[in-house]
Amino acid sequence: MSTFQYPKLDLKTPVPSDIDIASDAVPLPVSVIASEAGINQDELDLYGKYKAKVHLSVLDRLADRPNGKYVVVTGITPTPLGEGKSTTTIGLCQALGAHLKKRVFSCVRQPSQGPTFGIKGGAAGGGYSQVIPMEEFNLHLTGDIHAITAANNLLAAAIDARILHESTQTDEQLFNRLCPVAKDGSRRFAPVMLRRLAKLGISKTDPSELSAEEVSSFVRLDIDPSLVTWNRVLDTNDRFLRGITIGQGKEEARFTRSTQFDIAVASEIMAVLALATSLADMRERLGRMVIGTSRKGVPVSADDIGAGGALTVLMKDAIMPTLMQTLEGTPVLVHAGPFANIAHGNSSIIADQIALKLAGADGYVVTEAGFGADIGAEKFFDIKCRESGLIPNVAVIVATIRALKMHGGGPKVTAGAPLDKAYTSENLELLSAGTDNLLKHISNLGKFGVQVVVALNRFSSDSNAEIELVLGRAKAVGARASVMCNHWAEGGQGAVELANAVVEACSVEPNFKYLYPLDLSIKEKIETIAKEIYGADSVEYLPEAEKKIALYTEQGFSKLPICMAKTHLSLSSDPEKKGVPKGFVLPIRDVRASIGAGFIYPLVGTMSTIPGLPTRPCFYEIDIDLKTGKVIGLS
Amino acid sequence: MSTFQYPKLDLKTPVPSDIDIASDAVPLPVSVIASEAGINQDELDLYGKYKAKVHLSVLDRLADRPNGKYVVVTGITPTPLGEGKSTTTIGLCQALGAHLKKRVFSCVRQPSQGPTFGIKGGAAGGGYSQVIPMEEFNLHLTGDIHAITAANNLLAAAIDARILHESTQTDEQLFNRLCPVAKDGSRRFAPVMLRRLAKLGISKTDPSELSAEEVSSFVRLDIDPSLVTWNRVLDTNDRFLRGITIGQGKEEARFTRSTQFDIAVASEIMAVLALATSLADMRERLGRMVIGTSRKGVPVSADDIGAGGALTVLMKDAIMPTLMQTLEGTPVLVHAGPFANIAHGNSSIIADQIALKLAGADGYVVTEAGFGADIGAEKFFDIKCRESGLIPNVAVIVATIRALKMHGGGPKVTAGAPLDKAYTSENLELLSAGTDNLLKHISNLGKFGVQVVVALNRFSSDSNAEIELVLGRAKAVGARASVMCNHWAEGGQGAVELANAVVEACSVEPNFKYLYPLDLSIKEKIETIAKEIYGADSVEYLPEAEKKIALYTEQGFSKLPICMAKTHLSLSSDPEKKGVPKGFVLPIRDVRASIGAGFIYPLVGTMSTIPGLPTRPCFYEIDIDLKTGKVIGLS
């Protein structure tokens, strides 16, 4: 028997600020967390005392062990304030582990540093349900996002440099530089070049045997500068990089080009990290990422540029999930955090795989899907689970009385502004009108054949009558269970009923299915999601979208799953339409593709891919206490 | 007695490639290296098995211990191929530690990732004198450069966002956002705002007491967009970012501005990291970095923007040096790597401080100064030692027969092209004509009152007559010792004679002095360096330089030391002038200031601050061996 003791919470009322709770907590050494989680010390790379990378060799060691139960936490259509999915994920795991003594793992996303210093603040849960140390979680962690930035921008630099070099050199000059003659007169292809040769249908492996025509097709990627889709990235909220012109230095001045930076978590490399199932799979995905199109319309890949191997080397540590802990000492795997609109918004497959093996037959893995269930959960099932082959057992859907009242017609909810009285005192009328949004999401989740458990995330101003109303309705439309939880104020103890409901729901044999088969056309797949999940009457394609659908179909990419880039603030494409909008047409403005990650992403409306800073960013309060060395002011 | 055993080298002939030697080596666990180095386990944060951050608390624990001997490794004016300063630094330490059984530390710079994937390849020494694991050393290490990138770019984003917000809001709107009214009606200044108030001479601490005029001067930084000197950075060789226009997004389009990216190691934050003497000192330096000038000519600082604390938080782990090891198991502290032209090109003061305490009275710390002795060593003495107050004992100057022949009139040496026969066979005439460059550097180093030891870094083609010629002449002009070393081929064993010479030279009481006092004018300081060290007849100032000298003098920055931004390929400003140029005028094109780091840097000629990628970058060969997980192709 293990002598492991879950740390006890010292609950205070009123609940202190997140950082005060987090700084008062004394984390266990991560080596203790690892050992209790069944991770061997040689499978662990410590990063300081409270974070550690977990080696993928765990998967080999436990290949024959059955997986644990697989639980996804999702939510109703939220207010701009968020309804507590992360907090519920952590609270549920604290309950399952520290209170029900089950073996349990939380799998969560690494947050972008941009919002930490911008508007939103940190993202490690809240109240008495948090990942600690919260400053480690919200800052560099173990460097994965920095590795993505480095890899993304190496590829970007290589693209423009290649365009420049091709424009100033003859075929022969290019070939002599790409395959230089060695001192002994020999010349060879770098291994990555064989991939390009294979793509061109050239099976020769001796450079000297290539015909002039073959040399030309080998050395000339002939990238159309106006069709480069690969952007540079930074993990910073820098709105002035949303539209830029590059190449205005003296030596490059003939080659100016309009482009933009995205936030690092919007990089396709982040989506690749999240969807890779092994190191070898990540290497292949990184190499086949498409960065643009040649003047003849051929997609150009990272391996065509020669960079697939180098990108993999830059990502070799990032592929290992980071082990941390909750306030009650249960293990957390933090790994990947792709944008939830232009990407799929879910933490990594690899972390889930590792956690499911470590959990074993009697254990539980709770993973969070970004945004509301129409986006995050649909992508979890149709993209992430399809790539991994893993079968989810239960979907927990987080709801709040506040958000349901908004859906019932309550006044607009705005971050930073005080909440209207309708939200802070009993109002059964608004609430009753708004429960439809929850019921629609429950019905949607049912289409995937998983058991649905509703977690009503309690706020102190919620009345018992309000709570009863929601729980009753949810049960009536087929939720397996529907429970109130109060883990923000009480930690795991506040989610014990939820945990019991999840355990019970996991006892049902899953009947999991995808919403659509991959062999439908791109349009058929889009329409299935729009009608079945969003409730749209039909879909409208703008000319740019039509053009891209034709292009991707011609290029052979039509069998990929669909990753809708839609607002999370409405089931429709209009963030102002609350509740369950009906009779609307879903407009597809443009369609893009992440070929390495492996999905097509239709743009429903305009998506900002790099946030900005407000007049008074969070950073004004952030500093180090020079006496204690502790971080202060992080929210 | 410790049971520690230095790993034995298995020397091969011919010497294998750097990566082959490095991958064949089995590093000791870094916890063993730490323990042997006298670092307690609670002063160590492991980053995997072979890297660890060392806490600054070592300095408190050992405050009363005497420092070790302080040795700086510098070089003659090099060829573009480099003459082996890093390799000599490592080889000398392997000799002192593994062979002479002295307590010894190498303090080296962290390399930029740009060149690793670009032209130059890695930078961990070479042959049998290397820091291992070399792929860790050359890639993310412990994330310090990534932290610098994040901090630098947060400040950059904040500058442009602030200009935008000031342009669209009244004084009152700005004030209401910067100091919002809380629920209870109170309002307060964030602590960092008190710094700006103090600068403005406002001693009030209650926002409601400020007059309208005070509010206006508080909220309006009034930055002149054309006078912003703070650039964004990436640790990538991306030449297309040398000249860019930002702010062309739809919502920012009125605020376009021309700017550029630099390589991350050129960030002033890197120079701050290298020159900080404690966490509190780093906090002050980061806050006082000047990012530009207001329309009224007032310097605007990072603390004016409100970001000094947040930058410190982003840099809180980066301030700890990273412990690694040489091929023979001696400890290495890797920390900071500021650009050697626009900054001072030396590793950190903090690493040297820690190493000197750990070494103790009988021990040795060997630190490397970038570029030739006219630049790296002069800045080591006049900037780094002045900031730290540390007294150097010995300067080792690395010379090669190859470089001396170049100075004697040998044919041009170009990276990538085969070496002329003059360099690979005996040529006493060229060599004799070229030794002047070495003698000038020896004489320069003597001006600082340190003992000089010449290390002639042997190449296999050097003849005994050539070696004798150099060693004899060096001795004759006052070098304490002058020895041939062969650590590249033999590891520490090849540098034992050098190590003995260094030990002997360290027994002399140092008579250290700076080249110039700080209270000279900017021009007097520039002229002292130009005449005494470079051998210039006089200095010429272009109008932009005159203007800036007047500005910085008026702003009160004239008492800072000078950090010359000059080519390292000649003692003069013309890289083509080899040997010891005479009768030249040193042109100062422009003058800039790093107020946080604490130096003025005159630009002698044009400096590229972000390299580019060649047609065939190093990354073509870099990949992961998917069977072993090892990095391949890193050079």
C-alpha cells in the first residue's frame, strides 16, 4: 500500500483570490505525484521541483494494460465570462481522487501567455479547484509553446529565404548549393530531399543522375508569394502584427510581401502536437504541413523546404506532456493548447493516451474540450477521437444559471462590467426560457452515443428553486444524471456528487459513433455539422469558399475531417443570437486547410488570430516580491 | 573524500565529428556534477537529467568564502572561421579539473538558435573539448532565450498598444482605465505607477488627489512613434524581418510604423541578464530600459509603460545559470549570450559570481569574452568587471598560425571555401609578418594590469618551426607565458601545459585597472578606446552621432561606459584591414544607448542585427533518428 496522503484543503469563506489560494498551497514534490501515478523515475524529466516531462515510453511499458474510463468535460454556450469548464475539470478530479480514492488524471491545455499579460489573466481553474503552482502553469511551463514559436518561425524564415534564393539563382546554382560537391568529388541528397524526389516521382538517389528537367523540378519549389498561407507567430497579444509588410530591408527590398503574425497557439504546429499519436507520427505531420502553393497550383510542404526534420528536433521535448498537480494532490497532465476556433481546441492525444494507460481499468481520465459543446465537444469526437481511436465514455456538460438566464433573454453580459441584477437574484422566468440551450447541447451529445452528465456549476447567488428547475429539465431530456456542484468554494468535496454520477455513467457500455463519415464531400460534412449540431436550415458558401473547396478537393484533401471556425458565443454564426437560434443560414466565408494537423477549417465569419492589449493590461499588477521571490499580481 | 571519477576520454585519430564525439559520450547525471561542485540539492532545479538551474541562494550561503581565481579567455583578431576560444575555454577547464585536479568552472554563453539552423551550426566547443549534451546546449537549453523573446515582445506590443490607446482617448478616459474605480468607490495606483509618478515629481499616492494637469502628465507618455528604439525579436535567422511595416490590420490601419525585428540575443534584455548582479538589480534595470522618446524629448522607460514587473516575472527563471558538464566531467555554467557587437558579448556576471564562490580560494573560474581582445576583452574589463566589481587575474589570448598568416598578408579566408595552401603548409614569412596582431593584443591586455598567457591553438598542419616562432615572440613582448595546446585532438591532456601556465600566472597579485574613468565625456571615452586599443589616429563623428551624443549627454546618460559596435575582423573599422592597421580615422556613424543594461554603444559601420538563411541551411541535415530518439545532423 502507498503511504501517499492527499493534502487537505483549509477552506475559507469568503473564498480568497485564486492567486492567494494557490500561493498558500504547498505543492508536493512532482516526483511524489509521479510515483503515486505509477510513473517510473526513469520515465520522468524533472523541470524544477513541481513540473516534470513524462516520457512516451510509458506507453510501451503499459501497452497491454486496459485503458481507464474516458470522460470529456464540455459546456453550454457560454457568456463571455466563461462558465467554469476548467474549474469543473479540476474539481471533478479532486473529488474522484482525494475523496472517492479513484485513480484519476486531469488532462488540460497549456494556456497561451498572451492573455496572462493581457485581459483574461491565468487559466489554471479557480477557487479551491486549481492546478498548482499557478505561476508555473501560466508562464513558460516546460517551454512547449516557445518550441512551437521557434519551429513555426524557422519554417516561415525558410519560406521567404527560399523564394529569394530561387529568384536570384539559376537551376544549376541552386542545385550546386543544395547538393554541394564534396572534397572527394561525390555529391549526395540529404535524407529529407528524398521525400521531395519521391513526391516528384523521381526514384534516383544519386544527384549526378538527374536530368536537367528533373534538376529544375527538384530545385524550384516556385512558391507563389501571394499564396503563402504560413504565418509567423508570437505568444504575445500584439495587435500591431495583424497586418504587416515584410522584406523592406535594404537587401530584400525587391521582395516585399503582405502577411501577418498569429498568436503562437494558433500555429498549425500546435494542432499537430495535439493530434500526433507518436514521435514518428509527429515527424510525418510536421513534414507534410502545407505552407502555400506553387505557381502551378501544387501544394508545397515543410519537407519540400527541407525543414520537417529540424522542426521535429525543435519539438522533441514538447511532445512529452508535463505533469503537475491539483490543490488536492491529484495528477494533471498539461499538454498542447490549440486555438479553439481555427483549430480543434483540445489538449493532446498523447497526454490522454498516457493517462488512460496509467489510470488502468478502474481509473478515470478527465479531459477538457474548449468552447461550448457545439464546437469543442464535436471536434473532440469527430477529430480528436477519430485520430486517436480512443472511445469516450461520458460527456460532462457544464452549465451555469447565469448563462442560462442570458439565453432566456437576460441583459448583455460583458467582461469587466458589473452583472445585471437579473443574474444575481432569483429569476425563474428568464432561467426557464434559457434552459433550451442546455437541452439542445444534451441532445447533440447524445448523437455521439456517450452518456451525458450535467454539472450545474453553482454560484452563491443561485437559488434552490433555480437549481431544481435546471436539474429536473436536464434529466427529463435524457441526461444520465444532472447534479449541482460547488467545487469552486469547496474543492473536491463540492464535486463528490458529480464524481459519483460520473462513475455511475461510466459503468454503461459506450456506444460511441462519429457524426459523419470521412468519405462524404467537404460540403456534405459541413452541412451535417451545421444542421445536426448548430440547428441551421442551410449553408451558404461565399465565392472564396467555393474556390477553396474545389481546390482542396482537386488536391486530394477532401477526405479530412472538418474543423469549424465559428463563434462559441452562439449556436449560430451570430454571437448575439442566444438560446437555440432557428431558421438561419450558416455562411461560410472562406475555407482553409491544416494538412499536417489533418483537417479542413471553414471560416464562419471573421476570426482574429492574434489578440490585442487593453489600455490597462493585467501586467500592471504583475511583479516579483523581491523579499520572497514570489510572483504577485497574477490573476 | 569524494568518490567522484572524471570520465576518461577514448581519443580517436583522426578526430571524429563534433556530434559523433558528443553522442558517444555518456554524460554524468547533472546532480552528480552539482554535488561535486559543492552545490546543495535544494539549490538546484533539474531540467531533465543533464541540465539544471542553479539558485542564486548559493551566493548567500557562501558570502564569506573567498573567490577563486578569475581567468578570461580572449583571442587575436580572428579569421571568419573563428580561432577556437570556446574550445580553448573548455579544454583548459578539462585540463585544470580532470588532469591537475583543481576545482574549476567554465562560464560560457548560451548560443542563439538562429545560427544552429542557419550557417554556423552549434557552439559547444569542438573535438575532444565540448560541453555536453551538445543538442541540449544548442537547442532550447532551459528556455532563457525564449523568456527574453517573450519579455522583449510583450514590451514591444505594449508600446504600440499604448500609442494607439492614447491617440483615441481623452485624459479622463485614460485615467479611468489606468486607475479604475473599484466597487466600493475607491481607486488606487498599481505599485509600478508610483515609479512613473516619482519620475514626474508627483508624491501623491491617492489617484483622486491628482490635479488635471498631473493626470495628463501621468497618463500621456506621448511617445513619438518615429523615435521608438525598441524592436521586436525572434531567435530565428529571418532576414525578411530586417525592415517591416506594422499596424496594417484593419483596426490599426491609421497607425502604421516602420520597424524591424532583431535576433533575440540582440535584445537589451539579454544584455540586462548578462550584467545584472542580483534579482533586485535585474528588476531595476528592466524597469529603466528606455524604449523611445516622448514628443517633448523625454526618455520613456519600461516602467513608464507599466511593464517592468511583468518583464521580471518572465525572466525569473532565466536569472538562474544552467549547470552542464564538459566531456571530462568538469562543471560548466551556461548563462546569457548578448550580441558581441551592439552589446558586450560576455556571459553573465551572476554565473561568474556563483562560480567564483563555489571555486573558493584554491579554485579557478574560466570565462570567455566574445570576438577578439580589442572588443570582447575590453568590454569584459571596462563594462562587465566594472559592473560586478570582480577582479580578473589572468587573460588567456588564443591565437592560431592560420589567423596570424592571414594578418601577415595571406590570401582571403572565407567560410565554406577551401583554405589556401599558404595556411596548410609551413610559411614562416607570412607568419612572421602576421605576429604583430598578437603582439598588439598582448600589449593592449597589459594596459588592464592582468597577466597574459598566450594559448597557441594547434592545427595538425602547423610546423614546429612555426610554433616556436610565435611562442618566442609572444614571450618577448611581455606575455607571462606562451604555450602550444592541442585540446581539440586530445581533450584536457592537450591543454595541461596551458593549465599549468595559467595556474602559475594566477599566483601573481593582480594590479587590475580600467582603461578609462566613467566621468570622462562620451567622446573622451570613445577616443580613449579608439586610440589606446584600436590604434586609431583620431575619431570622426557623423552628424547623427553628434546629435545623439548631445542628446544622451543632456538626458544625463554620459557617465555610462562605452560598448563599441565595431567589426571583430580588424582592429580598425574596415574588416579588410588585417594585421595592425595604422594611421586610420575611426568613423562613428551613430550612437545608441542601452540604459537598462547600462552602456552607450557607438556604431562603427553598419551592423546587421538579424542574420539570414543561405540556400542550403544547416537544417537540411537535422532530424531525429526515430529508432533511438537521438538528434542527427547537428554540427
